[in-house]
Amino acid sequence: MKSGAASLASVSEGAQNEFLEGLSEGALLALPFLFEFWALPHQLPPRGDWRTWVVMGGRGAGKTRAGSEWVRAEVEGARPLDAGRSRRVALVGETIDQAREVMVFGDSGILACSPPDRRPVWEAGRRRLVWPNGAVAQVFSAHDPESLRGPQFDAAWADELAKWKRADEAWDMLQFSLRLGRHPRQCVTTTPRNVGVLKGVLEAGSTVVSHAPTEANAANLAASFLAEVRAKYAGTRLGRQELDGVLLEDAEGALWTQAGIEAARIETAPKLSRIVVAVDPPVTGHKGSDACGILVVGAVTEGPPQDWRAVVLEDASVEGASPAAWARAAVAALRRHGADRLVAEVNQGGDLVESVVRQVDPMVAYRGVHATRGKVARAEPVAALYEQGRVAHLRGLGELEDQMAQMTGRGFAGRGSPDRVDALVWALHELLLEPARTWRRPQVRGL
């Protein structure tokens, strides 16, 4: 559903002025408080029979405003003294102070969003808001789940659920207290984090989700803020979580974690001794096939093997490509980076893989590699290189890093095939692991 602001913004300036001039003085005074008119699409609750609405987005995406306005819509009636859909609301933040300062008194909090004739009164001693129509919203801390044992509500707003320290206990107590009315509901506003309680809420059949990146609310954010955070975090897993609002999961027992991947981040690559393009071709080549993993990795191989370092330069993988298409993409990546060699797994395609590549460039330096061990066995020594701090990542490798975080000691926990990880593994075996096995210390003449 499009908001009124989006509709008004799409017409000419003359039409906008005509619309505004046609409003009465009362309508003009009320206009700032008509949230459905100004709201962004992700800030409006979805239609349908749901119990939990999760507003998941990046920092500054307008999540708090969405929560405040949802509470208003729940408790307010047609006129200031008319009853609304809900009369008893729980406001749960990470702490009492955060709930009060953000959800109640914040710039996008309930008091700031309420028109004068409907504005609730804050009763500090009882930590609650009381509306003119008698509706009440009580503030709770997720640090104290037991405080939710006893009270009962017909609506609840949980802010920054993914940050709660005692999230499972507090969420469970909130569910038991949400038992008034014919159909109690709750709104959750949060930046995504890989925590069990959030994943459990998202998996529930009665949950609906709205999602938006930070840029969705750019009109209400300082341009310098957006420029600064994008310059610093764009193309990183942290940026995808905190700015794009994407839930990034590390599988249990993952060979690579988000923290470890972020620790490997660098801004520019050093002067490299070698660069290879590694390819993990899909079994088939049609629209529904797995992606063809194509990774460009360089290495500094001066001194003894323990001093060698690698840098992942680009993920050039392609989705649903024919053999000719992925071969062109791989050769293009090789030329783009001036790579020394193209390495391709040939377990599935055999000589056909090389044939397809040479149809694109007959003179390409090529090496076919055969997998004699399983994916995990091949990946574990590569994961050890990361633990030793010997592999770095440039930005823009989000899909590769997502697959890495799903690769566990028991296998790949994600969907489909870990094609990008497979290509990464072949590249690092080619650059660091295989040469190290045959490396000989240079002989000094005269000794």
C-alpha cells in the first residue's frame, strides 16, 4: 500500500499547492498527525490476521516512529474520548531508561507523535502513559522478565528485541501476558541480529514482516550521516546488518563467523605476487541451476610459507548461467584483474569445462582440479588460514560471506550449494596451501 505522501509527491507542485490550499484550517493543523498520509510503506502495518508485526530495518529507517504510530492507532478512537481497539499496552525496551527515553519521550516516541487533544499523560511514579480515553501503556524492562509476570495486555510494543540480554525469558513472559481482548497483537521494532529469539519470532506462522534499509528514511536523516556510514560500512557484513537491515546468520559450529570475517576486512589490496580466478561450475547450466562460483583472489608469496598472505578481491559469480556465459564471466574477471591463471573444478564436467573456457580464450592459462575429499575437509584448512590472519577481504563480498557463515563442520547449513565458498577454497589451495607443500627454502650460494 502506498502512503499518501508518496502519492502527493508524485504530482506536480501546482497540484500539491492546490490540494493544501483546499484544506480547512483544522485539517491543516491535523495533517502532521495523520501518519497514514506521511508514512513510508514499511511503517504501515500489513493487512491480514496476524499476531506479531516485525518492523526490521537499518539504523534510522523509521522503526521507532512506526512503533509509536502503531500504538496510537491501537489505543485511539475516532474522537479523543472514544475507545480504541486496545486499552492496555505493554511497552518493553531493553531497559527502563531506554524504553522511557526512546519509546515515550524520544523524537519519534509516543508523546512527540500525539496531537494535543489525544496526547497521553506520563505518570513517572507508575511508569505509564494514560490517554484521555482511559487507555494505559505501561513501561517494562527486558532485563526484568519477572515484572511481566502478572500484568495482562491486549497489545504490546517490543523495541530492539534483538538487543535484549534476557530476550528468551522476557519474550516468553510477554507472550503469557498478552491475553486480553479478542485478538491481542504486538509490534516488534528491531535492527536484525543473529539471535534465537528473533529467528523464532520470524519463523512463526502468525508473524508478518516489514523491511527497509536506512536509505528508505533518507528524507529525515542528515545527508552527512548517510554519506559517512555508507563510506565506512558499505560492502561489509556489518553494513548489511546495520544499514540494510538484513538478518545475517552464523550457523551453529560455523567455520567462519561474522566477527572473524569483519576482522579480515581491509580497504585496499597490497602489491600481489600472484592472482588467480577460481571457478566452481554448476552441474547444469540453466535458469534453475546453482550459481557458478567465480572468485578472484591474490596473494603475496614472498619469504617462507608462513608469511604468505592472500586477499579476496572480487566475487564475480553468476546465477543461472549457461556454460558459455559463466566461461565468459570467468575469463572477463581474469582479464580485469590481470590474473595469472584460471583454476576450475572438473569433477562434474571433466574435459568439457576446459573446452568451454578455451572457446572463450584459447590461450588462457588454465588448470583443472579434482576434488578427492568432501567440501568440509577441503574447507577446514582454508578456515585455519583465516584464524591465522592470513586472508583478507575487500568490500563487496556479501553473498560469499553469507555462505561462509553457513559452512559448518557438518556441512553446508544454507540453501543450495556453497558455490562461492567452493571457488574460494580452490583459489586459496592454489595460492597458499598447495605451493607450501612443495616449497623449498632458497639455497644461499657458497654454503
